[in-house]
Amino acid sequence: MSSLQELCSGLPLRPLPENRGRWAGVPHAPVRTPGLSPSEEQLALRNALRYFPPDVQKLLAPEFAQELRLYGHIYMYRFSPRIEMRAYPVQQYPCRTKAAAAIMHMIMNNLDPAVAQFPQELVTYGGNGQVFSNWAQFWLTMSYLSQMTEEQTLVMYSGHPLGLFPSSPGAPRLVITNGMVIPNYSSREEYEKLFALGVTMYGQMTAGSYCYIGPQGIVHGTVLTVLNAGRRYLGVEDLAGKVFVTSGLGGMSGAQAKAAVIVGCIGVIAEVDKAALMKRHQQGWLMEVTDSLDQCIKRLREARKTKEVLSLGYHGNVVDLWERLVQELEKTGELLVDLGSDQTSCHNPFNGGYYPVQLGFAEAQSLMASDPARFKKLVQESLRRQVSAINRLAKENFFFWDYGNAFLLEAQRAGADVEKKGAEKTEFRYPSYVQHIMGDIFSQGFGPFRWVCTSGDPQDLAVTDQLATSVLEKVIAGGVNPAVKLQYMDNIRWIREAAKHRLVVGSQARILYSDQKGRVAIAVAFNQAIAQGKIKAPVVLSRDHHDVSGTDSPFRETSNIYDGSAFCADMAVQNFVGDAFRGATWVALHNGGGVGWGEVMNGGFGLVLDGTQEAEQRAKMMLGWDVSNGVARRCWSGNQKAYEIICETMRENKGLVVTLPHRVADEHMLQQALRK
């Protein structure tokens, strides 16, 4: 068992650690098929060996070559640390700065087997969301962080620690970029090669920025989505007896089971991977499991009749479930589902993100590696069948939305009937959850704000929960409009019930949706509590990249922007740069995330509160920009709610001056002008 001191001492070379290969008893990433030529295979091996001195390269070369042949990537399994991988209390890390220790805390949480989807392949979630590309990068990064001073910045190139560079105390301590590939070469096929070569990496969102907090983050987002779907589609506040059918119980999608229970509905979630399903069941997030469709339908009917709160995991393919629901409708005339979505990793459909209904799980994994073309054909056929079943149910009083995982985008590419006639490129037969449900929330400046108590003490988290609740109640008491008040009330309820629902997996973290006013007030309250000793160690503020300003994604976060700029990425890039010089402790900018490689630009940050006045000033400055950037962009695109929020923010902050758009009052004038 290594110690944290050893972990921060650089690559273990003399002696080399024993090569124990792949660990037994933990999930592993599917075999990748990058299709490298012989010369590219040599380049991949050369790139991996450059982390090591010549005297060990001869031993490592055949070992790395075998990994490349067997798994499609060089993970350097020999160097998987023997320490228990988890977020240790921040004071235990051998560092020269609090910021570096906090970053180490966050990195190790992302790789904790209780948190990470494929821990030995350094994948946190989403099937391919990497923290690093290989284990050498992990060891070097930890070493650099332990050495770093307040006048240095660590630079990360797609998992590779380029080095420590001189900077200033006010600069970020860490700057991360992931997947910054020249646009013309940012295709899925090119990515597979570039990742195998070890020169780029898919960081998803919070995997490669070290800000993942376990499935709690997506639990909250799913709770808000399902609550607001009930309000919009069903016209109800109480979801008792309503049925929500979806798929996926993995790193992110596993949140759906817990969310169903929190909102009080009946959640039926299909999952092909038994290990993922049982992990959620053992965790207590999934109440019941079955591999029988007959039993699944029976329990669904019982729960509907009694309005029982239930999360039911079906071990099988979701296509079979959707088709069975159609059969029940045709046979009995009974519609057994009210709301539906999908959270398979469809951003990565041909490498383990989506499994075709025609094959069992193990058979599909084998075909994925042996015959990728055949596997792709079956996936696309399966997508067409799934959409066909959903379309039939949607003729009744059933509502489906895309959860921003590229499900409808990939279904369209597969030839499924998802077209919406006369629509924009970002619109399909069914809306994305941003277009119909969460878009207005973003436009009001609300998004997934989060924090981590680096002491690792649950009592510190309890203190922050109390402070956050008190802060939001004071904001409401000060006067807010009804729509904003509704969002605050949803989040106050969430925080009050959070401990009861056992949401913490990994680090002592919490998430809530808040606007600029709430985020700044919470940050100030936390910082003062640290200064007063009420919180024992620094708190890391962060957010999901899936936020008001953090992501340009035309099929998800910016899918409700209709001025033609949905495919432009200025907002995300400006946010990354603006956070960096306004006080963030670290910043990250990624290609890909959520909808997939080449489809998204997104960024995030980490900000360490340590109780100092400087930390409070950084939080006020940075959090203000981090929200108002996106609200101003949505305002300029014509969103009325964003217009109202940005006007209110300008009244409260004289330093903010935003160009406001004028509405084109006469649409007929446009037609006349074009005719001339």
C-alpha cells in the first residue's frame, strides 16, 4: 500500500512496481478499435515510452504494445497505484499550497472506485470521460502539485502535465485543456486514433476538469427536470402514480433511480450491464430489480394503482421494454407510461455507450471489438426500433424528451423517424430537455452550482447545507419574481432533504441550482464560516460545465437559442478565459462532453475558499461573470426572461454594461425587404 507521500514523489521507477495487469472485481472500459496503421502503432508506443528513462524502456515496450493490441489504448496498468484511491482530508496531502492540496483531493475523488465508472482506465463517467490518458500522467501531475508554489501554474494538455510555469499569485494554479483538436480534424474517427496515440483526450465535462462529485450532481438535475416536466406536460405538481421510463444506471444515468424516488413517481430504468444495475441496488438508490419483463409490467401496474413510490431496475435492453409497453397498449388499451427519456451514453454509441437489442451484453462487447462495422449496423437498427416504439406511445398522452445525450441526433443519423417538419437544425420531433424544460431556468441564471468540503468531514457538509438554506431564504425575503422564487423553493427543499436521501458518494459534496445572486451570497457565507472556524478546512466551489455560460452545445445547452448562433462557441471560450483572470483557482476548456466529441465546447472552474478576504473578492468577481456571461448571451439571442434578468443585474451592478437587443416589430417588413 502506497502512502500519499510516495504518491507525490514522481513515477515509481527503481524498483518498478509489479505488473498486476487488469484488476479483478471492478468494471473495465470496452476494448477500443482505433484502427492504427503499423507506423501509427509505433508512434503510439514511442509516445508512451517517452515518459520513462531508457534503462526501463526495453522492459516496458512489449508490455505497452500488448496493451495497445488487447485494449486499443496504452493505460500503463503496471503503474496503477496501490493506495486506496479516494478523496483524503486536504491536510494529509504533502503540498506547499492549499490550492494544490484541494486539486489533489478532487483528482483522487474522480478516480475513487466508488465514484469512477472504469477506475483502472481512468474513466470517471460517460463510458469515455477520462481524468488522464494513462497512469504516468497521474503520477507526474501529483508530483507537480506537491511542488507547486503560489507563483507557479501547472499546465495540462489533454491529460499530459506539460509542466510548472512561472505566474503570479492572482493567476490560476492550474489550466486544463482537453481535446483541443483543429476543427477540420475533430471527427469521431480521428479522435479514436489521436487518443490511441496518447496526444488528445475526451474529458467529458467534469471528468477531465477534476470536478465530478459522483452521481449526486445528475440526481439533482434529473429531479428538477422531472418535476418541471410534470408541470409542463402533465399539468401537475404531485407526480404520485405517474410512470417515468428511461434507461441507463451507469456513472451519470444511475441518478435516475434516486431522482424518481425523490420526486415521488414510479421510475422504471432499463440497464444491460448487471454490474451497474446491482451497484445502484446495493447503494440503496434502486429499490427493486428484475430481469423479467412480465414482472416489470406487473410491478408497474401495482405501483400505478396504489400510487406507490418505486424505483424499479429492469435488467435488459430498453428497446424490449419500450416494445412491451406498446404491446400492452395494443392489447389492453392501457397506457402504462406518462413520461420518458433516455440516458444511455449515445454520444459514444459504437464503443459501449449503447447496446443493440439483438445481442446480449457479453455478445455485444465481443462483436464491438471483432466486427465494429457489424456492431454499428445493429446499433442503428436498434435505435430505429426504439424510436418506432416511442412514436407509437407518443400518439397517446405520453411525453418524451431527449436528455442531451445525443439520443435523437444518433437516431436521426440511423434513419429513425425523428424529423420535425419545418424545424431548425437543432430541433427534432421531441424536444431536448433544455428546449422545453431547463432552458428557461438557464435563461434566469440558474444552473448546477456545487461545493466540496475538503476536510472530508460530514459535519462540515451539514454546516454548509444549513448556511446555503439560510442564504436562499434571505434572498427570497428580500424580494424576487415568482418564477425565480419557484426555483429557490425547489432548491431549498432539495437541500433540506439531501441528507435523508444519502446522496454523498465519494467526497463530501453538495449541488444546488442557483443564480448569480444566490451563488455569490453562498460563497461569501462559506468563506466567513471558514474564517470563523465553523468549517474546518477550505471549500472548493465549482459547477457542472452544463450550466448557464459554460457550454456551447447546439443539441443540448444552447439548443433553445434560435438566432443562428447555436453552433458558435464564443460563450464557452470567453467563459474559460474570463474565469481565469477573475480569480478562479483552476480553469478547464474541453471539446466534447454530453453530446459527444466535435459536437460541444465546454468549460469549468474550481475556486478554493480558504477564509481570506482575497478569496471572498475572487468569488464575487468570478461568480458574477460566470453567470452573467451566459444570461447576456441568451438576452442578445432574444430570450425575454434573460432580458429581464440582465436588466435587473445591471441595475444592481453599475460595473455591468450590456448591449440590449431591439425587437424587430414588423415581420412583414423583413419579407418585403427581401422581395425587393
